[in-house]
Amino acid sequence: MKDMYTFPAVFEICDNGISILFPDLPGCLPCAENLENAIKNAKEALLLHLYGMEEDNEEIPEPTAFYQIKLHENQTIMLIEVYMPPFREKQHKKFVKKTLSIPSWINAQAEHAGINFSKTLQEALLQKLHLN
């Protein structure tokens, strides 16, 4: 099991959007309306597909060299790279206890407002790390 994978993805640009296929990973077929979403969807689909293969103890193939892939009209290749460790951790939903300090007046206000500290910290970290 590797931490980093890079696979070629074939992007087919059509009038109604972009279809994506990974020649080495049958069944991994994301799509999108535009290029920005296509790249994002390709990464998400690749993460999910590889994670599923790992969980099922399937052998993950070596990626085909991009220059060996034959393209048709309206197709282009993009290499999609994914880093698995954070994704694996997220799938296992394992929680870690953290101790932190905040000013007492903020604590008093937050408790009075019924703020869930764990949820608020998670949301703030996701936003700060651009993961939401």
C-alpha cells in the first residue's frame, strides 16, 4: 500500500460537460460541467476508487505511461495525483482528543450560547485548511 499515487486520466470534452476515465482503473468514471470541477471530481473519484481497492485487498495496477495512451478527438490527458493518508484517516473517522486553552471570557460566552466546542474547532480547521 502506497501513500502517493499518480494515474493518467483521459478528459473528453463534450458540449454538455467533461467525461473522465482512468484507463488503468475500470469503473472509475467521474464527470463534470467544467474543467475546474472535472479536476476536483477526478481527484475525489481516484481517492475513493483506490481506497476501495485497498479495503478489498485488490492489487492496484501500475499506471500506464501517459504517452502510451491513444487519444480520440476532443480528448486530452491529465495526470491526477492523490495522497492517501489523510483520506484513509478520514474514512476511519477516528477521533483524537486535544487539550487547548482559550480566554475565560470567550469560554463563558460560548458556554452561555450553547456552542459545541468540538464541532466549532473541526469546522474552523476544515476552513483554515481549505478542506470544506
